[in-house]
Amino acid sequence: MSNPLPLVTPAAFRKIMGLFATGVTVVAASEGDEIHGMTANAVTSVSLEPLLVLICVDIRARMNRFLESAGGFSINVLSEDQEALSRYFAGSWKSEGPPEFRFLPWTGGPRLVGCLAAVGCEIDRTIEAGDHRIVLGRVMALHEGDASSRPLLFFGGRYRRLEELEAPVPPEEWSHEAVHIYYDEWSGSSRQTSEEP
Ligand SMILES: Cc1cc2nc3c(=O)[nH]c(=O)nc-3n(C[C@H](O)[C@H](O)[C@H](O)COP(=O)(O)O)c2cc1C
């Protein structure tokens, strides 16, 4: 039997939404010589025409000041060997001294070296949403890192890794048709697996 429905509280909401597996990013912006990074997984692609992404930023985060003065930001998708950077930019790094990292000057915001992918944005607009601020970014630059890297994942309040990489490789061109073929391959293969004895 499944667990009874939890009461609708912030803690239960957090737990339930934590079952939505995501990647992990570091959002970065600079003010003069100072670079600020913040670990974020409330990151979504929004629109293809125009190209828009969004991030959700806690109104208490120091990141807000940097976003306001920079007018842009980068979203750096972390690879599985960058968990230490995620902890560091989330303020939960316990070791002495920061982990090693390097940012390169880039469009929108500084780009984190070694990330899986990056998106550079100019801020389109911000929307106040409860205790967070939705920041919509116009996509100005794209970067693909080492194709053999695997993503860092976050699920159930813990960092995770992909167990296997033998799944169908995403097509080069993410046309609508290609995306459908990709999903069909996925659902086809999972159907086959579940029908096996
Ligand atoms: C996996 C993970 C995802 C997170 N996602 C977000 C997010 O999307 N938005 C946010 O405001 N904080 C998020 N946080 C929390 C911030 O990283 C953390 O509060 C950080 O210290 C805020 O940075 P700042 O105050 O130095 O700008 C996340 C933390 C973790 C570990």
C-alpha cells in the first residue's frame, strides 16, 4: 500500500517536489571583478521563439544583488565530478578552503570551466513569486562541454549519478520530429523491458 497523502505543508511540498529528479546548475553573474555563483535546480527552458529560460531565486539570496547589477547571468550545468562545486555554491561546503574552480569571461555571465553545458543570458524580466523571484533570461550564448561527461543529478534531497549510459543517444538535431523519435525509442525500449518475464 502506498503511503497516506502528507499534509500540505512547506516540508511535505519540498519532499514531494524533491521526487522530481533534476540536474544541478551553478548560476553565475559578475559585478565588476567579483563573480558570484549560486547552486540552482529551479531552472527551466521556457520558449524557443524567442529563446527564453527561467531561474527561480530565493529573495534572501545574495545572488539577487549580482543579477540586478550585471543584467545577465550564466547557467552552468554541472557534470557528475562537480558535486563539490554544487556544495560550495550552495553554502554547504564543509572542508577547509574552497574546491578548485575557474570561471571564464562569457556572454551574460561568467562560464564555469568543466561544466557539461552552459547558457548565457540577458535578463528579460523578473517576476515576484512568493519568497522567490522568477528571472527570465533571453538566451544569448550556448556552450557544450565534453560530450563524454555525465550529469550530476539531484533526487530525493541527495546527489545522484546516472547508473548507465547505454540508453539511446540524443539525436544531433533536436527538431520536433527527432525529439519524438527519441521519446518513442525510450518508451519502446521500456515497454519491451517491462513485457519480458
Ligand atoms: C541542489 C540544490 C539546488 C538549489 N536550487 C536553488 C534554486 O533553484 N534557487 C535558489 O534560490 N536556491 C537554490 N538552492 C539553494 C542555494 O544554492 C543556497 O541557498 C545558496 O547559499 C544561495 O546563495 P547566495 O545567498 O550566496 O546567493 C539550491 C541548493 C541545492 C543544494
